[in-house]
Amino acid sequence: MLTRVRGALSALVCGALALGASDIAKAAPIKTSTAAKTERGAWRRPPIPPRIDGTYLGMAVYSTASLVRVNRLETEGSPFAGFGGHARIGQMVLPWLGFGLLVGGVLGVRSERSQDGARQRLGLGELMVDTTFVPIPRRTWTVHAAFGFGGGAVRQAGDSKRAGFGGAVFSVATRYELFPFAKRFRANRGGGFGVGPELGWLGATPAAAGRPMANIFFVGLSTTIYFGN
């Protein structure tokens, strides 16, 4: 009789333990790897919006070194040192591609006097279609290729006449921009105020061998406001 009672009590205890374990398992299910990843993803930071985005307005100022050849004056042998700048407006039509218009100019003085001992001065203006490329997504480094028309003239002290060049002009440049206020004022919106160095070349090609031409190398500071989409 005692043995039967012990067996009944043992069966009741085992059943109670099994039922408790089942309730615990239902109340606190084990998280799968997918559920754990989903929960971690919910705490991630939102994606950073693109900075080079939308319509833009920009300008740049730079120092220049110009190699120039004209028909009537002796300008070769030393560069024209000076400064220049441009203003531009455009639109980023794709995350990696933008088009705009650029207008600019350059002023320079030859570092050496001409053979007659007179100082020479250079003036240049251009209007171009500017193409912007973003080679690396989400990076604020851009490459620019531009083409259009323009002209320049060289004047010499004591000579009322001038010698110049004009026609098609081309430009290639690279720019890196920092956005110091973007995190504060545009944390969840694209665009912003960008500022950074710019390095490039501007050229007026000769119509034939020995004809007027110019190669202008520049380095300076560029600023752009991107309005975002």
C-alpha cells in the first residue's frame, strides 16, 4: 500500500514539473537569429541623406598660372600669375550626375617683362556647360568637365593695341566639399552648405598650329549651396 502511495505522489510531482516547464517555455520563447537581427536593426541610426543633391548655386575663387600664346605680342617663356573665379547654377539629375551653367573670368600679370621691358596683363572670360560627376556614392568628392566658349586678350604697357584669342574653351576640375552645418540643420534632409578646395585646368585650344591659345591652371576655394530634393 505504501509503495502505491509513493508511486502516485511521484507521478503527480513529475506531471507538475512538466506542466511548469511548458508554461515557462510558452511565456518566454527563445528568440531566433532573425528576430534578434530585426530587434538590433530597429535601434540602428537612420541613413544619412545625400549632401550633393538637388538644385545648387555655387561660386569659387582661385589663384591661377596661365600659359598664353598670341599672334602680335611675345608672351611665351613665363606664366601670367593672377586670380580668377566663377559662379555656377545647376541641378543634380541623378545621384551621380548633374548639369549646370558656369560663368567666370581670370585676370593675370606676366611675372617677367616683355623683351621691350613692358609689363603685360591678361584678361579672360568664359561661359560653359558644367557637368558634375560623383564617382563614389555618399562621398562629397566630385569631378567636373565643362565646355563652352570664351575669349581673352593680352595688353602691353605703352601699346594701345591688344592681342587675344577666342573660341571653344574646355575645363576639367576636381573638388572636395565639407558640410560643417549639415548634421545640425539638415540631419534628415539632403543638401546643405558645402565648402572645400578645388583644383583644375581651363584651356582655349588653338585653331591651327602656332595660333593663339591658353592653358590656365588654378587652385582655390569653392562654396556651394545644395537645396536637396
